[in-house]
Amino acid sequence: MARYLLTRALSLGLSLIVASVVIFALIEVIPGDPASYMMGLNATPENLAALRAELGLTGSPVTRYIDWVGGMLTGDFGTSYTYRVPVADLVADRIGVSLPLAIYALTLSTLIAFPVGIIAASRRGTWADHGIMGATQLGIAIPNFWFAMLLVLLFAVTLRWFSAGGFPGWSDPTAAIKALTLPAIALALPQASILARVMRSALLDTLDHDYIRTARAKGLTRGQAIRRHALRNALIPVLTIIGLQFSFLIAGAIIIENVFFLPGLGRLIFQGITQRDLIVVESVTMLLVFAVILVTFLVDLAYALVDPRLRRG
Amino acid sequence: MIAIRDLSLSIHGTPILRGVSLDIAPGEILGLVGESGSGKSMTALALMGLLPQGARTTGTALLDETDLLTLPEAALCKLRGNDIGMIFQEPMTALNPLQTIGAQVAETLVIHGRATRAEAQRIARDRLDRVGLSAIPLDRYPHELSGGQRQRVCIAAAIALNPRLLIADEPTTALDVTTQAQILDLLKSLVAEDGLSLLLITHDLAVVADMADRIAVMQTGAIVESGSTAQVLAQRRHPYTAALFAASAHTPSRRVHRADEPLMVVEDLHRIYPGARTLLRRGPPVAAVRGVGFTLHRGESLGLVGESGCGKSTLTRALLGLDPVQGGDIRIFGRSILPKMPDSTRAGIQVVFQDPYGSFDPRWRVDQIISEPFHLLPDAPRGADRRARVAEALRAVHLAPEDMDKYPHEFSGGQRQRIAIARALITQPRILVLDEAVSALDVSVRARILDLLAELQGAFGLSYLFISHDLTVVRAITDRVLVMQAGEIVEQGPTADVFDRPSHPYTQHLLKAAPRLPDMTERLA
């Protein structure tokens, strides 16, 4: 177990270092001058020099990289050029929207996908299975922004149960959760469809294994065999997909955030790019990379919890 | 206790069993013998009520007064594990890898509500002790146990509630001979001491000959002969029983043209694997092959026997030039194959594996499969010439030349093994390595493949290196034999000498463990 944890942790650290180098190189070192890129064509040399100093673009790339990484380690992500506030504050605000939204969507998708996948697998070949498979196909095929607009039309415009967009902040948690509900549903639909299909096929796979037959020979009913033996064995591929989906939800909700006017991380990075605020882009990208790698690490830990064979050594 | 009357079974309309009738008395061992597809396992699954979807049965299968065939599923669940326990062929996969063995044995008790959790643990401990695993703690996981130990865990789970009948479906087929002997002993003692009945399903007549009180022989879904073990084995009234018996002990007639010309010389060969990684460095290296030396002569048939993990497969891979070696030399046709085997040598030494289906690309036609080794030849035949060579190879293994346009799935297991042999022959090799080449085949098919190998050896003057865990087969087809244990050759010599007068304790141990068919002709007279 110690060895497994150590190698996983080492790989996490290494991935972070490699990612930081790549991001730094792409944005700062490779072609041209970030300052002139940010100021546009009509910048005066004085303004450019001032901006360069402000951005910390003076000095060798190596010292700048060390400054950047060192800053992030102490919580200093630099100051946004457009917002004129520390990037750390900007990110903190946005994470307050993006992280709960991602967790909300993932919880919904898991709550839907598990029972649906299990039902489809245990009734393989029946109308229930075919119906569920057809529905998930549809769930994957429907673009989620279009589905989001349908949700807005029905629940916000016609029924007036939810607001059509915006985020009131966490001072009123009920209102905040209400504001995140439609976006979470829109995000969860394709995720749940994919997850249900993975759950179904993983479960069908394990149901073919010899130990299910052994369990049945011991007197377990079909349902007991699924619950006590098949489910946990089917969890490994499902966990992989959940990890991927969570990583995607943190950064990839950008379209849904736009549909619902949510101040999330996706929109922050999008605005950063369009407004050429490279400090924001650089730091938020690094943060997202960190989140993705962390989630992967957690999924690896979950594997080891599920499967004793990985704890060896 | 068990009375099956006129049991017929069809699955999706395909008839599987036809009028099977069987009786099992309390405390009795019934051996159910037959080849694959004869319906042995389906008979057992019918008793358990675990038939696959689409199965329809007629007839009756009484456990005392209860007809198991008409029992509703809920009642069957109560019965399984309680009155009837079952164990299967593959101990490696028969246990849930994510659960401790203690939990899996205790589950039988918990599921039936017959014990509290703590009590179930205690009984699980008791049952594991009973099957000879007193040294293994309850919190071990299946991957920490050997195949034989896992089969014991399965038995412990099956007997947790003291069922009246234990069904063992090929319980030792996947195990080494010495482990097989131990498991069979355990089953025997369970019957003798705990008074349960045993339905022992196997393809191996030698196993039942030693175990069963009575034998029933199955062929294509019907019982063709049944009676006391001694009677069935001695009289063999049904031609199928006689054929099975003959095939089990089949020795092909071979004309040996052994020349004193060494084709493969192995000297002091070492194959060392780097040790497993620990936290920061590696553990000690593992020597899988240690100082192996032998010579294979032209026209000779050399056997290599040993149990799983002894290094046979590692040695074979090294001989085929598939793995690097860490010491010693391999010379084939007078030329060292180290560090890399030249193509010209490779064309002269070909291999046939255990599972031909696994070694064929299912999307390739037979002619593509057979002609593949041509890439080893500098002047490989093309076009019509190529097809003629493939047709010739197919004829040599008694398949029709027209078969070359078919795909592997259109053939039976025995035919696929013939295709694998044809593929090995296509480059006109001088050495054929047969790696468990007949181990997966039914006895009758195996007998015919052995005949074919004997015939090919005579016709082409081939040398065989015959690797197998099956001592009967090795005895039937080899001139000399190597016995391997823990990476070393512990004994070698003429096959008859080694088998009749084994000098090394390990060889003696192996031969003693191997189940043998009694010589019934003698007993009759």
C-alpha cells in the first residue's frame, strides 16, 4: 500500500512540474512578447516597458519561472491586468461557483446512472434494458446547451420555478442551490447517460465471472449476487469515468456557465483569453491542471480502497 | 437421495440432454464421465436450478421428495448451499477477488440466516481448518493463495452448511497432479467422515477410477452406461466407454528414426528475472531457469515435464528465442541463437501452443494463418505456388485443401490444433516445439492428434520437444524425458526408465500423484 501511494504521489508531483513548465513556456517564453500581445498594436514603448515590469517579464525565463511557481506555492497568483485585483481573489470567487456546480452535477449524474445502469444490466435484453439504452443514446446525442435552453424555457419561463440565470452568491444557500439546479441538470444529463452505459457494461462483464456462479451456488439470489459481489467489482471502470467527468465538469462547464450567466472558472478563463489577460489564463490553467491531477490521484486512491490486489507491496 | 428420471433439456430449442436418469445414494461418490459438450455440467446445473436463460426441462430430478426442476426460484435459493453445494473447475476465478476468504466462506451461513456474523466467522474458521487451511488467516484475499488453496476455500464455502450433496465439476482439471491428488483426497475424506454424497464430474477416467463408487458415462446428452466403477471399467459394455478407455491410455505407434545428430544443444542455461520492486529498490532477482542443459537429437521425441511454476514456460520461451537469457548457450543446428535468433534458424524450429484459438487472428483465413511463417524464408513462394504449399500442409494434417478459404471459428478444437500444426509445418522445420499442445483437447481428439504427430514424425523425420504436465501423454509419445523442478532439470533419461524406475524423489512424488487407469484386463482374468 505504501509503495502504491508513494508512486501515485510521485507521479502527481511530476505531472504538476511538467504541466507548469509547459504552461509557462507556452504563454511566456514561446513566440513574441506577452506584453505587446496584451496591449495590442498601438502600444507605446514606454507603456510596454511598464507593463513588462508589472507582469514580471524582466529577467531570465528561469528566474521568472521560479518566481511564478514560488508565488503560486505561497498563494500569490499575480494580479489580473484587466480586473486589477489579485488573481487569487478572482479564482476564489469563481471556485465558489464552479466546484459546487461540478459536485452537484456529478452527484446527480451518479444518482441517476447507478440505478439505471444496474437495472439495465440485471434485465439485459428486456424492454427495460432496450428502453434505457435508447434513452442514454439520446442523452449523449443532445447538445447540453440546447437541453439547457429547453430547461430554461420550461422551468424558468413557463413554470417560473427557477430563475433563468445569474448567481445570487452563497449568503442565501437555498437561493444559491436553486440557481445551480438547472445548470447542474443540464451538465448531468450527458454525464449520467455515459456513466449508466459504463455501469451497465461493467456490470454485465462481472456478471459473467466465475465467482458470480460460485455465489449463486452458495444460495445467493440474483439480486444478492449483484449487490454483494458484482457491484464492487464493476466499480473500477466506473470510478475511472467518474474521475474523468469530474475533471471535465470543473473546467468544461464553460458553455453551460454562459447559458446561465454563472460566474464560474470556465467563464473566467474564457474572459481572460478574450481580454488577453495572460496572468489570469496562466494561473487559472495551472489551477485547473492541478485540480485534474488531484482528482486522478483521488481516483487512484479509490481503486486501492476497492481492490486489495492494488494494495500489495 | 437424488433420483433423476428421464431428464431432457433444451436451450433455445437446441436439445442438450436426452432422457438422463441417475441415482445418487447418501454417502456415495458418483463419477459422471464424458467429453466436453456431452452434457455433464448441464446435468449438474439442472440439479442446482442454475441453467442458463432459455433452458427448458422435462422429466424429474428428485431430492428426496422435492422435484428440483419445478421448484420456484426462491425455494431453490434456500436449497443451494443448504442441501446442495457446488464447486467448479477454475479455482483461480471462482472467488471474488475483492473479498476476504473468510467473508466468502461465512457468506454461505449469513445468506441462509443460519448464523450471526460472529458465529459465521467462527464456523468459517472451522470449515477452513477442515479443508486443511488452518495456517491461512480469514482475512486473506484470494490473490494471496495458490490454485489448490483457492479450491479448498471453494470447498469450505460449499460445505459450510453441511449439505447432503456436493457437486464437483472438474474440480482438479486446472490443477497440477500433486495438488490434484491432495484435493481428491480431501473430497474422499469429506465423503467418508462427514457422510455427504459427491457427484464428481470429470473428463478424466483415471480420476473417477480411483474415487467413485459408481460411474455414469455420458455421450451427446445421454447416459450410455452406468454401474459400479469396477464393473464399468472392466466390462465397458458400451462402445463409447470402450473408446474413451482406449483413448485415455492411447499410445500411438511410432517408428523412431533417431540419429546421433544433435539439433539443439542447451548448455548451462540461466534465465533470471529482476526482483519485484519494493519501496525504493528491487528485491532479490528470481532465477526461473538455473543451469539447464540437454540435447535434442534428430528424429527424437524429448519430453519436458514439471508442475506449474517450475520454469517450463520460461525455458520454452528462451529456446524459441523470445526472451533474453542471462547465462549459458543455446545452439540450434550447430549455431548459437544468442543474442538474437536468425530467421533461417527460426524457420527450422516451429511451435504449437495449447490454445490454438488464442493464437489465431479470428479475422484471418486459414490460408493466411498457415502461410504466415513464410516471411521467415528469403524466397517465400507466391501466388499459386503458395496455395499449393498450404494445400500440401493441410493434407499432411488430414484436413481438406478447400479448408484454406475458411475462418478459424468454423473448425472444432481438434481441427484448429491441426491447423496450428499445419502452420508449424509450412516452413519444413526440423524441430517442432509442442507446448501443452494436446492438453486442452478431449481424450478421443487427443488420441487422434497424437497419432498425427507420430505419423508426421515418421514422414518428415521431425524432432519433437514435447512440453506437458500430463505424464500419460509424455509417456505415450516421447523417447527421452526431462523432469524439471524449481528451474532445474532434476532427472533425465529414456522415458520408460524414468517412469518405471524414477531415481529423483521429485519424480517419484509426481508419478505417485498422477491418477492412473487400473489395468482392467488383468483384473478380469
